[in-house]
Amino acid sequence: MRTRRPSRLRILTALPTLLLTSFTALGASPAAAAPATPVTASALPDGLALTPPMGFNNWNATGCDINEQMIRDTADIFVSSGLKDAGYEYVNIDDCWAEPQRDPVTGRYVAHHERFPSGIKALADYVHGKGLKLGIYTSAGTETCARTMPGSLDHEELDAQTFADWGVDYLKYDNCHNQGRPAVERYTKMRDALKKTGRPIVYSICEWGQNKPWEWGKDVGHLWRTTGDITDSWTSVVSLFKQNAPLAPYAGPGHWNDPDMLEVGNGGMTDREYRSHFSLWSIMAAPLLIGSDLRKATPRTMEILRNREVIAVDQDALGVQGRVLRDAGGRWVLVKPLANGDVAVALFNETEETATFEVTAAELGLPKRPAYVVRDLWAHRSFESAGTFSASVPAHGTVMYRIKPGARNWWRQPPLPEYGLSLAAPAAGIPGTITPAGRPFTADLTVTNRGRAPMLAVRHTIDAPDGWKAEPLGRTSTSVLRPGRRFATRFRITPPAGLAPGGHELTGTLAYRSAAGSRVRSVATEELIVPERVPSGASNLGDVRWAVARNGLGPVERNTSVGGARPGDGRPMSINGKVYGTGLGTHAPAELIFYLDRACSSLSTDVGIDDERDPRPDPAQGTATFQIWADGTKTADSGVRTWRDDAVHLEGDLRGASYLRIVTDGGPDGFRWDRGDWAAPTLTCGQ
């Protein structure tokens, strides 16, 4: 079991001064670092959650499909895989762990007889025996969110004591079926009940950010949800990041902003996107609660979750949430001061194309030095920089640096390379990663020396899949690359004709030597997609294979609506009462790209908001626009459609286009409940 050193308490006592000093040095106003908190009651026992909690919660991966064996297995994996040594300690059970009714005599919760036959106390003992801690779940309402078990509203003292008697170490307290009673009242009542037990229990306020818990939660719980639920999609991660990032001044040791659990490893995103997810949560000092089934975790998933250098940024004792220094067109720079005087920086590329951006020592408030030591936290390598910390970041990627000012041995490190692989886009809005068989394309490898010393024996190479041709169109090497100078090589890449559709990896490699003698090898990769050409004749687009699909909630569904985050959970498509048997179910923001090879003439479809929507009567919810694009030209636009509207018919002219792109975009109310149907879509192509 992890213990906290007494020095952490001294840090906590000095926190206000530390926060003010750190944020002022980084350009923040002192007023932003000291938000007012209207609740003045005493907080839960101090000394808990001095760094953001780390652990596991089953809900994202399994929902109600939970049992005690999974919890035991997860605890075992924590130990055997090195997750425990990396800092993960809480093994948390979410909804559905109890019987539907309380004990008729004692009124206490009863563990579900089939899912948890040994009881929660025995499970807690097992987890504690592994040197870990057990967490549990209920709601500040009459029922939990899954409606499988009672909530704790008006049973707070009894339930808190039950949890304490069982040896529970963490409580996630949800917000469902709350009878409309004030949030502060309900959550404070459970805080007092937990405190009364005398057992140290980390208290997670899960009221979804509805009542601005960051303004009152510091004196009530140890962490509070700032957002709605996360889903396993890129859109969800970016949306929650944008909601949580502005709340940096409210976080600190013992009180954290919580943008919800991790989705790393659940399969809805790429490994690059999962690395960005993990990086953003870490620099925001968010709780790191694994939300995937560790019994099925791939080596790449475990590599992300066990990155101790990134975890160290999240768990830094100073307890400052990283703040947004700059956001220009989806190119984000976030900065986080660390307890030892280092500064962590995240360069996050929200966009669909490789982007180069930078931050300087002056912008970070670092003292002026001849050079700085920069640690790349994903490459696990140190470099020296003259004071510009930049990177070529691929689409949806994040580079994380830890910068040490004043290191006297900076010259021992190789110069920092700003290095990247970029692909030419075949048309506006079409990513260069789509590479039809037999069609050559170009790839650029570019390096800029951001160090103080020169790079020596610089060389670019590219590794294409077997059977592909890669020809350099210029010099691939240079003997010296001086500070601030750039060296680029363009390659012509040709996939073989007749190549089967699928994914292929293209790898660029930079090799160079430093003046101090060290040899460096940096790698940049792109996942290429060989698309399938659409069939001839008239086809239901709902049955055609796409090259790329992105969806705001869960996967795009074929011939049904989008139900939720899980595949295959939709219903027959219905727009204002009219039912359709074929089509594509999307949820804004969504985008699908099909390879036409200039062989198609038109797309004909009905579009509108699906009738599957929030049952609560909110007339503002459910708006979207629908667009058809032929290469870079928009050929049809529905305008804003609401859930009250009948379907509207679109005809898109595709003559001469290599690519079809259909877009479902959120309306003026955002994209909540924006299930957009492309109903009865007929794609007409020549013979």
C-alpha cells in the first residue's frame, strides 16, 4: 500500500503561495489562481488525494457485466503487470454491485448474490492483501443510474458506515434520480457521513459539472466531475478536454477537476489518440482511472498506461493543473510547473493534418540560459535546446516535454530535432493517409535543429511496406545541420497495383550524431489506408465500405440509428415518424469518406434527426446540418435540421470526383443528442 511522506503535508500547507508564484511566473493573473468557494464547512480528512487518484473503474469496459472475479483479476494484474509499481492503487467497482432491495432488517446494502457471492468485505480484504485499495459506487438519489440498486439519498450515514465496515477506501457518488434536491446539500450530507465513520475514504463527487462543483467542491470532496460521461471516441475526449482545461485554477492537492475516466485500450480510437488522451489528462492533473478491461489489454495499451514519465507529470507534488498557454486553430500548447522547478509542456494537435508548432523559454517564464535540457516523455530521450521547444506533431497526436532550466551539462545531450513525416493531401478535406493501390503519392521528411550545437551526419530514410516503392526525389543526407537550420527530403511512394484494401504502416527515420558523440535515431510513422473502390451501379451507401469514418458517439451504424457508445445498439432509423430500412446512422460531429475513383455520378438521400433522442422535453436538443462533398467541393447542404423537422432530400453531384465525403455537423446547440440519419442513400456509379 502506498504511503505519503510527511513532506507532502508541508507542501499542502504552502500550496497557496506555490500556486500563486507558479502561475504568475507563467503569465496568469493572481486573481485567476484564487477562485471563491461559497461553501465554508470543513473538508473531509486532510492527507487524502494529495495527488490525483490513480486506479481502475470497470464501467467504461463492462458496464453492469461485473463480478468479484473480475475485480480480483484486476488486482492481480495491477501487481503482475507493474501498474501498482507505476502508482495505480484503487480498484473500483461501479454500478450494479448490490441487490435491488436493502436488507429488510438492517436497511443496509446487500451485495449481489450472483455477482459478488463472497461479499464486499471479503473482496476488500483480498484487494488490501495485494497492497491496493477498494472503491465502490452509489448515487446521491433514490436509485443508481443503471436502476439496478438503491441510491443513498436519505441513507447517507447508514451507507457510509456500511462502506467503512467493509473496508472501502474510495466512493464514487453519482447524481441520478436525485429528486431535484440541491446538489450541495446532497453531497455535503454524504461528506459528513463519511467523515463521521472515521475511516479515510476518498470522496469522488460525480454530478457531471451541472452545478459548477469546482466552485464548492473543494470543501466537500477530493475530486469532482467537471463534465458529462466520456465515451470511447476522439470527439468525446476532445470535448471533455475543452470543458476541463479552463478550470485549472480550481485544482490542487486534495481537490481535483475530474474529466472522467480513461478510455485507453477500449478500441474506439487509435493508439496515437489514446496517447493524446493520456497526455492531456496527465498535464491537467486529472485522476487516472483505467477504464478498459485489463484482462484483454494489448502490449501497446499497457505501454501507454505504464508510462511513468507522463504519470510523474500527473502525480507531481506541487499539484498544479496545467493551463492552456495558446490555442491557435486546434494547435494547443499547455504548460504545467513542477515541484522541482521543471516545466512540463504538451503540444497537442487537434487537427486532421500534421502541424508544426512551438513554445519558447520566454513564453514559459523560464530564466534565460545558454541551453535547456528537454526530456521527450514518449520517446524517453533527453535533448538540449537553445530555447525553442517545438515539434512536428501528427494529426490527433501529442508531444510531451519536461524542460529543465539551468542544467550545466546540457552539452552532453544531442540537439533537439523538430522532426516529422507529412503526406500530401489528394484533395481538400481528404487526409493524405488514404492511398489508392497503384497511385503514387509524396511523403516529406523534415528536420529542424532546435539545439545549441550542430547535428552531424544527418540522414533521412523511409521504410515502406513490402512491395511498395520508395524513391527519394532529392538529397537524403547532409554532413552538418547548424542550429536553426532545416533539412528536408521528399520521397515518391507507390503502392503496388491490385493491393487489397486495408491498413499499412509507413515509417520515416532520422539519424544523426551529436558533437558530443551520441547517436540519435528518431522515428515518425503514419498509418496508411488503402481504400476499396465503391461498386458499380446503384448501391445502398449503408452497405458500401468506407475508407475513413469518424463519429461523435460510438461507431457509425449501418442501416440503423446510433444508439449509444457500443456497436450495434441502434434502432430502425426514424425521422419525425417516417421509418427507413437502409442508410447510415451517425452522431454529430461525423464524417465518412468513400473512394470513388472518378466513377460515380450522384448520391441521393434523405437526411434528418433520428427520433431516438433524450426523453426529457428539451426543444433545443437535436439539431444538425448534413453536407455532401465531392473532393473539395460542397455539392449539397441541408441547412440546420431539428428533431421536429421532417426528412429533407439531398442530391449530390459526384461527377469527376475521386472522393465522396459526407458530414453530419452539430447545430447551434452543440452536438448533444444529434443522431443524424442518412436514410435510403443511393450511390450511383458507372459501369
